[in-house]
Amino acid sequence: MKKNLFLVVAAVMMAACGNGDEFDGSDESEGVKDVTFEVNGDFSVSFSDMETRTALTDEANTMTDLWMFDFVGDECVQTLHLTPADADWGNPRASLEFGSHHVYFVVSRGTGAKLDNAAHEIVWSRPSDTFWKDLVIDVNGSTNGTRTVELDRIATRLRVTATDEVPDDISTITITPSVWYNGMNYCTGEPCGVANSQDRKINVPLSYVGTSGQLAVSIYGFAGSGFQTNVGVTAKTVDGTNIGEATVASVPFARNRSTELAGTLFVKVGVNTITIDDEWLDDYEMTF
């Protein structure tokens, strides 16, 4: 079921991007219109519709950052970044000059974000669920002062489930895609920030010891229209001893799709297969 977090955009955009000007909330007689955006999407989803209740994830389920980028032609004239600690979180407003605008919205809960305005990119050290929208708006004196914007999920997700019994000496599971994208172009939505053979280590709580089919770990990234890469999965004890290992070739990823890998990690049986189910869009399920 879709759950919505409503962010009402109602305060002046503070910092200019590039060499654009700062706007100070001027009135319509100066050719500027104050526009309030109601930004929404299923930002607060707990993924209970996509994961079992006991699935292990290394991210929280709430959004942590909101960016807005106002472009007139090829020039970014103003930008805004808000976090929940800001007094106006959920209540920003943009003063838009008369004319045609592309207003780009990004909402994410990734960590370690780095913004590159010259390249129009945001790259995270640890990406997580992310939503995006390119809103085209023509601003004039009769423009509606309130706009509702629904963002679309732009992230891709890899979830790995161990179907066999978890040994009592397990400490971590590491997921290693051969190619992974940690960032996105906020004007096009295309992936960027490629990180080759990046290890994502996740600590495994002791509560999973002795369970079967309940241990699931997830990582997020960006995939655009799609790509394929090899994925390695390694389980280790606290002293670094390998107790489970698998490699899956040509794993597919795409925007707004969750790729599901499931198989025996600690006792090797069977062969690699791939099936498809209907989680998110058409999720990929693979066994190893």
C-alpha cells in the first residue's frame, strides 16, 4: 500500500547555484511569482509490501534530504537543500521569475551526499532510496500559486536472501557488484558516480542465527534504463573467515526495480536460475 509523506514547499529558495541570482520574495509587479509546491510520493514506505517483516536492511525508512533546482534555459538560477533539522523542513517556497522553468526535485535518504552543480550531479557515499521529478512550469501573473508534485522512485535495489540455515558464527555479509552507480544527474535522472567492485558490508544481528530464509540484505544505487553486472556475496565470521560465498553473473538492474537474489549461501546446492515476479514493477528473482 502506498504511503505518502507530504512536503509543502513554502519558503524562499536561499542559495543560488552556478552564477544565478538570489531571489528575495519580490511581488508580481517585479515579474516574480511566489509558487508553493506540495511535494509528495511514497517516501515513508517501510517496504513491508516488498520485504518480509524480518528482512535485514542497513538503512532507515525516512527521507533525510530534499533538493530543488530551478533552471531557466540552461542556467540554474536558484537551488534549495533542506533536511529535517531545518526549521522550514516541509514548508519551503520558491519565488520564480516570469517565464518557462524546469524545476528539478530530489528527495533521498542516502548518506554522504556530494553536490556538483557544474556537472548537475549528486553522488552519495552510501546511496539509498531516492525520488526525482522534472517539473516544467510556465510562470506568469495568472499562474496558480500552489502546485502539487508527485516524485517518482529513481533508485534501483538489490536484495539478497539466504535460504539456508544461518550458522551461529556469522558476523557480516558483503555484497560486491562489479559495477555500481552511487549518484544521479538531477537534470536527466541518469546514473553517474560509477564505483567498480565496491564492497557493501552489512552486520548480521545474532537474532538471525539458526533461521532459514529470513536473512535478507539490501543495497541501493542508480540504473537509469538498465544495465547488467556480476554480483558477489560473501559471509564471514568476526575474525574474517569465509563461511559462505556465491557469485551471480549478468544480474540486471533498472530504475524503480528491485532485483531479488535468493539461494543457499552456506551450503552449496543446485545451479543458477532466474525467474521474474511482480514486486515494484517486474522484479528480477535469481537463485545461486
